[in-house]
Amino acid sequence: SKEEVDVDVDMSTSLPFMPRPTSLTGELVGDVGFDPFNFADTEEKLLWQREAELKHSRIAMLAVIGWPVSELLDRPLAQMFHLDPLLGSGDRVPSILNGGLDRVNPLYWVFVLAIASSVELLQMNRDDATSWDPLGLYPEDTREQNQLKQVEIDNGRLAMLGITGFAIQEFFTNTAVMEPLLPAHF
């Protein structure tokens, strides 16, 4: 006997062989129905997860630029300021996988944590749900806002994959991310 298949099940766009999680209604920009472990099983959790995704995306977008730039400018800047370079063996950026984070001045970590904590506290103390936009660049038109949000989500997701790729590449190849592109520099 054939089993019955419910044709009314809404399938995930990202995983078309799985049903779309019930909390992912498609209303949020960038929602492609990806939550295979159902972490966001309520609207409150979904919004919290989205906020975390945005924060991680923004950090990853900065890191994806900062990682190769640091490989290119670490030695010249260190020489200019009479400091020891921070790059490790093979000109690899200090990271959890590469090691070398202990060579970074502890005052840097204090500064980074103070800035991040300040921004987070400012966001937590806001009464409205609007995004932080100190330069006033966020469009007023809803359609333009959604386009901007979609671009940010897409680029942020790509950056999270990219920065993970950088770390894995340096760990396994023992060479700088930029070395294959600019071998004469290294």
C-alpha cells in the first residue's frame, strides 16, 4: 500500500526535503526556512536568533576585510611604530586555530570589550525597536529598508562562511590567506 503524502505541507526553501519550521513564516527579510534543529520554535526566540545573526554577520563582514588587510599591513605598520609583528609562522593571523592571540596586548582586548559592551548596553536601553543608525543612512521607505536588510543578511551569511574558510585554510595550509594571491608579498 502507498503511504499518503500531505501536499499542503509548506516545505523549506533552503532544505526542500524538510518542512518549513512553523515559526519561520517568511515575514522576516531573509527567511528561507532554515532552522533544521528548531532552535527558534517561538516568535520571541526567532527574533532573538535574528538579532544574534545580524550581530555575528556584522562582525564577520568586518573580519573578512580585516583578516587579509592585517596580513598585508601587519609588518609595515609594526616597523613604522617600532613594534613586533603579530603575524605567526607562515604570516598567519592570530586566531584560536592558529594560536598567537597571547601576543596581542591585553589592553586591546579591554578596549574591544569596552566598546562592544557600550554598544550592546546602548541597544538594550533603547525603547523602540529601530536599528542603530548614528549617521542617518537608513532609508525611510519600507521597500528600500527591506532591500537593505536582505543585502545585509545575504552578505553577512556569506561573510560568516568566508571568515570560517579563512581560519580553516590557514590552519590546514600553514600559510597566509593572501599568499596565493600575492606570493611576492610573502
